[in-house]
Amino acid sequence: MGAIDLPKSPNVFHPEKPSAVGSRNSLAQEYRDQQAEVNLLLEEETNKVIHHLTAKLPKDVLERLDVMGGLKEKLYNYFNQNYQNMFNRYMVTSEDEMVKKVRNFIDKEETKVLTRYTPKEIADLLDAVGGADKFNTGEVEKSVVNMYGHLQGHIQRGVNELETHTNSILRQKTDTGAFVRGENAYSIVKCAFKDNVIKPKTVSDVKLSVNILDSELISPIFHYQVTVEFLVKDLLAKHIIDSIDKIIEQVKDERIDKGLEELSDGEIIFAKLNKVEQFTDDNVDEAKSKRYSIMAKTLMEKLTDLRAEIDPETFDALNIRENIKKIIDMENIRNRGFNTAINSITSILDTSKMGYQYIENLKNGREVIIREYEDTDPSNLPDERYSIKLRYFDNAQLIEDRKAYDVMMKSFETEVQHLWDCLEVIYQDSKSFFRISDFSDLARKNKNRIRKLIKEKNGEPLYEDIAKVWDEISFVKPAETEVEKSNRTYIWEKDRVRTRIIRMREKMKRMWDFLYPIERRVMEERLAWVEKEYYRFDYMINPYHLQPGLLLDVDITSIKRKKVTLDAMANVLNEFLHGVSKGFSDAAFASFSRRRSTVREDINQSFSAPVEEEEEGTVVAAARPKAIAAPRVAAKAAAPKRKGVVDSRAKKKPSRGGSALSEI
């Protein structure tokens, strides 16, 4: 009979028996009052929040707010619910996983002992002969590590949810700060909340765009079409920079050991710049130049214009370039960064219960589209949904996108101007010559009287003779500098288009009032379509605000009073940014590897004067007992004399019993 056929211990299910399945008590607790401990913890957390509210809110607000009544009860129940959910999830997962591992381990041990042809002594002998690389518990250890990793992920996700809900309660609204917090808040390019077109009162639409720069990515991303030569040069450049950093670190440590001042930030930068010539140069044609000291010039020439794919007609497995490309491809440098980002976002969505029915991975284009539902018609979709677009941009793509954005902005200006001109012509035709309709008619009627009574008497020019620079639609645009020319925000142009659309709608209402002739119906239909397309264009991201790197574009639709998708997506975004981005780091703070204040010899200062001369040391020694003075004088004579230095090292003196005690 094998170990598999052996009956296992019975499963006892009881809610109160210690260590039974489904029990809330454990033998490891040694019959502690678990409920009282939990109540104490929840009471403390609730009181902290209440105390914070009472300290921050004004007195008149506190009088109208039932702090110690309904609010405290809600906070207590909220903390209790979230604490119990996280604790139960942790306990259930740990118990299930540990039971599986322990039972499998016991089965293996029973197999070693009970199998007739494999006694335990032979199993131990094989273990000793095979060594750690043959017979070990590596797989079990990996499983345990994975188990605790999943547990840590569950706990962290629960803490994030608790933090998000707590912030939402304190804010009493949802804003941009609920999405990305901490060291990744700077990466937000655009975040816009607006009412849903179909259900504006109950549903809101949110657009969030996050730009992770190339320098901030944990794993660099390259386009599929990038050449092998570029990949090799990028690896060489990183190797050179790492070598320079090591040299600078050695220089900084040597200065600290010599007691010199630390290098300033500017000195470190110039020191790095001066070290570049030790590793490379600009001599491209010379085979013995420093730039080819790591990789030979002949090998670099073989990689010219070699991309991700080789023509089958010219492919030869024994060529140098094919083997170099194979080495680079085996390291998976080209696809590693983008695949890591995709795996990260999809796994986080799965573990966060944010399922998706549609995913399109454009691998060669470095773009992935994820939607919760396959349908794109808003009228057929529920009120809780999301869509994610993850795309990698390089500088060349951004330049082309900016050109297209310029053309599109100019096109909208042309269409709105055309509508404006048509409406102006219809308005002028509808006016009566004998009746005053607007201010221009009134000014034209009184033009001659203004000239005779006012302008000729004061010697001032007429209004019509003065150059008109303000068109009464938008303020005068300031002249552009090089900054505006290379980084167009289009704020002035967009405000001008938006104002024209509002003015045209008001003008049509004044012209026709409750009449609906064919001209009004055509103009309103055209204006509504242009306005809808313009706001859709304005909702997009201006490529002038982007930098080369990874762009995460999220569109969320959520019910205002529930905000289920909003809260869940906030946790997904924070976890994704934590796993993909290094975050912003100030080089000035990260440059210090060892603070000088921690290694100075004079850090332990004293009010007594430093002993500089040997005669002074003799006088001090004479005033003490002979048993103490003799060793100090000998040590003083043996040590090298330096002026202005305080020796703070602990010195030892023998006591009457012969043991050495530290002198304080």
C-alpha cells in the first residue's frame, strides 16, 4: 500500500473549536480574547480619524456635524469591514496553501519510509551523493516564496483600497488625486472629468493620460524596427556610463578618506564629462580608436542597417552578422521592455477583478488596446466600463503626430470661420435698412454727428479711422518666442474657437427667436456637428505635451454615486506605475553614497582643549595615578603627532584588578 492510499486525518469543521476548519479561534493564540483585541484596534483608528477631523474643521462646522454619533459609527463599521475582509483573505489563503504544501511534503516523506525497495537510508545516501543541485527542496521553497508573494500582493491591494476609500470619504468627492499618488503624480499629462453625453446627471466620463519617460522606465523599451547596431551602441553607452560612475565613486571615497570636502554637484558633473574621453572618442574611421576598444570596428560594420528581420535569400547561419544578431535576440533586448509592460498591466487587471473582453496587441507597432467590452457603441454599453490604450512613442513619432495636430487645429479654425461668415451674411441680409438692429447700425447712423460735435472740436480721429486690432472675440495674442513655436499649447486658438461657437448659438437665437426657417435648421445642425467633433478633438492629448516614452491612456465611465470602476482603476494604475516606472529621482540627493559626517574623526567633540605637545601630556599624566599615567605616556610617544586633530577613539586603562575598562 502506497502513501497515496493512506487515509488522511479527518477534517473537523466548527466555527468555535480551536484550529478547526472554519474556526475563528486558533491554538496558536493560546485562548487570547481575539474580539477584544480587534475592538481595541478599531476603536483606536476611529478615534484618530475623529480627532483629526475635530482638529482640522472649524467650530461652526463641527456644531453642525454629528462627529461623535453617525460619523463615528460609519467610520467604525468601515474600518471593521475592511479589516475583516483583509484578515479573512489572508488567513484563508495561507491556511489553504500551507495545508497543500505540508500534505505533499508528508506524502513524500512517507514514500521514503514505507516503500519497500527504497529504504530511508538509501534516500539519505542518494541525497548526500547527489548534492544540493540534485536532490533539494528548491521547488518547495520557490512555492513558499510565491505563496507569500501572493499574500503580500493581496494585503497591499487591500491596503490600497482602504486608502482610496478613506481619501474619498474625507474629500467627499472624486478628483485627480484619487488616481495617481506619491512619486508618480508628476507623470499625469491630462485628467478630465465631464458628464456623460447620454446620462449627464448620473454618469461621468473620465480621461486620464500618464506619460512615463524613457529615462524612468525600469526596463527600456525599443521599437521593433530598431537596428541591431543601435541596440549594441546603447549597450556600449550604458557600459561606459557605469564605468565612469564607478570611477567617480572611487574618487569621492578617496577624498572622504583623506579628510577633504565632498565634491559639489557641479564638480561631479564636470568630473564625469572629463572621464568620457578615457572610454570613447569621435574617430569613427580609425580601427584602433577608443570607441572600438570594447567591440571591434569590423564587427560594428557588419551590423550596418541590420534590423529585426533578415532577408531569407541572404541569410547564412555561419555569417558573423547572423550570429551577432542571434546573441542580441537571445537576450531579448528588443522586446523585453514592452512585453514586461503588457504582462504587468494584464496581470494587475486580472488580480484586481477588472476583466476585459477585448485586447489587441500590436506588437510591431508597440501598442496595445484593452477594453472591458468588445462593443464600442455607448448606447449599448453599461454605465460602468473602461478602456486602456498603452502605446510607446519615440521622438520621430511625436514629430509626425505634432504635424497632424497642427493640421487638424487649422482645419477646425477654418470650419468655424466658414460657419461664422455664413451666419454673418445671413444676419446682415436679415436686417432692415430703416430699423436699428444692433450697435453697428446705431454707430453708422450717428457717425456724422459724432464727427461734427466731438471729434472735429477736439482734433481726434474718427473711430472708423483707427486701426482695430481687437476683434472682440479673444484678447490680442502675444508674439511667439522660440519656446511657444516648439511647444504649441494652442490655448489661445482653442479658446477662440470655443468662444465663436458660443457666440454663433446666441446670435441664431436672437435672430430667429421661436422661428425655425430652413436656414436656422441647417446652421444649427452644422454647428452641432462641428461642436461635437471639436470637443472630441479637444478631449484628445496634445502631442506637444508628450515626451518620448510610454503613454497610458485610460477612458473610464462610472456612475457618480457608486464609482466602482474609478476606485478599482486607481489601484490598478498605482500598482502598474510602481512596477514599470522608477519614478522621479533627484540626482542631487541620490549622488551621496557615504556621508562625510558619519566617518569624521572629530564627530565626538569635547569642551577640553586638544593635547598638542608632548610636555602637556606629561603634565596631565603626572596629575593621575602612576598606574594610569604610564600607559598613556607610552601611547602618546608611539602615536604620530598631528596638530588640530582630536582623537575620539575609545582608550583603555587597566584597573586595580588588572582588567581593561573603556575610558569615558
